[in-house]
Amino acid sequence: VPAGAHIEKARKAAERAADLTKQLLAYSGKGRFALQPIQLNQFIQDNLHFFEVAISKHIRLQLDLADMLPTMEGDPGQMQQIVMNLLLNASEAIGDQPGMIKVMTRLKEVTAVDEIYWQLTKHPLPPGPYILLHIQDSGSGMDEKTIQKIFDPFFTTKFTGRGLGLAAVLGIVRGHKGGLRVASRIGNGTTFELLFPVAETDDFLSVQEQQIEAEKMKGTILIIDDEQHVRDAITDILQEVGVQVLTAANGQQSIDLYRQKADEIDLILLDLSMPGLSWQQTFQTLKHIKPTAKIILSSGYSEADVHQNFSEEGITDFLPKPYDTATLTQTIRHYL
């Protein structure tokens, strides 16, 4: 066996170990939390396209977001992990049939009698205002015995390989000094309710707006993705920070567009799963048109899998799906 194969196996094992360590820290509630004020409604809206891409296409995501919700203290990366894990769990519970996942936010006043919200975290919640995140699915539901086990590390009702999933959710809620409850009945779906303390200051939005203005980018990017809502979402995000955006729904469209505008386009974001012309053919043709083209690949597959199946030189970077707004803009900023 070539030495390179052993090195690659060792690298993958190290990555898995690092990921597991992160999840174990999250489960214990002792992971590193970079707390900052978060406007939960805005956070959900900003990441909505990534959440929609993560769940099955036949499932409808319904939002019911409270008006004038105050900010909460949270770690954006950990919050994204919470929502993503709960949505993936809901999607799996619904399975292959059409279904619905409802995401709701509310302001809730916690009193001394609301013990049900901290029985799982084992930390009493001080009375006061909290942000409620409610995620409800139309899936198969669970019996009481299963509910008792779903937060155990490595327990799963399906062999999905998601590791600590819901256990990490519980740990992250603990780390945020929040509360959590779950309600479910066989045949009646499942509801998760999470509570997070309201931030002591509520002037985050104006600071965020100033920050966005200060971080404007310049340049033109070509987005190649067959999903209309993904193209629209990326366009909205990047235009917000000053980037000019061109889009193509498949490889051939992108090639035709690039032949005309190669000199204007500074960067290309190429999705790997598209009908028609393969991404490999698209990549090679774009490079043929302009050998110095900067092309970022994006996929739900791992970067190692991509490199294993495609040894072409000149890949600028790799952006794993699903990614959040911050990861997208930081990656793009690096090359513009």
C-alpha cells in the first residue's frame, strides 16, 4: 500500500477524532463558546437557505417568527449546529413522505414553576425573559422510552452516523445557560423547545449594520448551482457586502457566460452536483478559457473525496455544504 494512502487514512482519522472531541465538549457543555448578541429571527433568516438545503426536498419549512424579538447571547456557530441537528433529526423522522417542519420563535417569561424546561439540563433557570426556539415536525413521533434515550451520546434510531447529534444539542444549550424540553407521541410528530436568556444589552443591530458597511467587498463572482433558491440566497448575501454576482444553472450556461465575461469575473463558485455537463468537464473548460481562473468547489461530499476522484491542479479552495453566511463571506473575501 502506498505511503500516501496511509497518510490519507491517518489524516481522516485525525479529522474524525477532532470532530468527535468537539462534539464531546459540546455534549458536556464545556466547549469553547464565543458568545455575542444574536438576533435569533435574523439569524434564522440569514441561514434559511442552508437549513432548507439540508432537509429533504419534499418537506416544507414553515416559519413563525415573533415580532420585535430582543437579542440573546449566543455562539453563532454553535447555534447553527443546534438548528441544523434538530432539522436533520426532524427530516429523518418524517422520512420519504411529504411533511412539514415548523420553526417558531417567541419571547417567554420564565417563572419559578417552569421546571420542565431545565429537567434535562439539570441547571435551574433563573426567572426572567428568555428567547424560545420551537421546532416541530410532522414525523413518526417517539414513545416515552425513546425520548429518555435520545440525548444519550451515540444513541440513534437510525444508522445515520451522526454521532452525538441531539446529545450535542443538549450540551450546547447547557453551555448557553438555557433550557430544553421535548414532547412527542407515536404518530403525532415531535416538538423541541429551547430557551436562551435574553441579552443584557439590546443594541446589537446597529453595531451589526455598521460592521457590514465597514466590510464591503469589491469584485464579481460567478455562482454555478442548479438550485434556484441556493443561487438566489447566495446572490442576496454577497450583494449585501458589495459583491457583483452572475449566476448559471448548469455547466454549459456557465461556460457560455464565461466566454463572454471572463475578464470581468474575479472568482467562480462551482457546485459539484449538477445535471448535464459534469463539474469536472465544466472546471476543465473554464480553466481552458482562462488558465488563471480562481474556482472554489462546493459540495456536501468531503474535500478528501473530491481530491481522491479528481486530481486536477488549480482548485482554489473547497467550501463544504452546508455552510453558513459567515463562512461563505469569509471564504469569498479571502479571494476578492
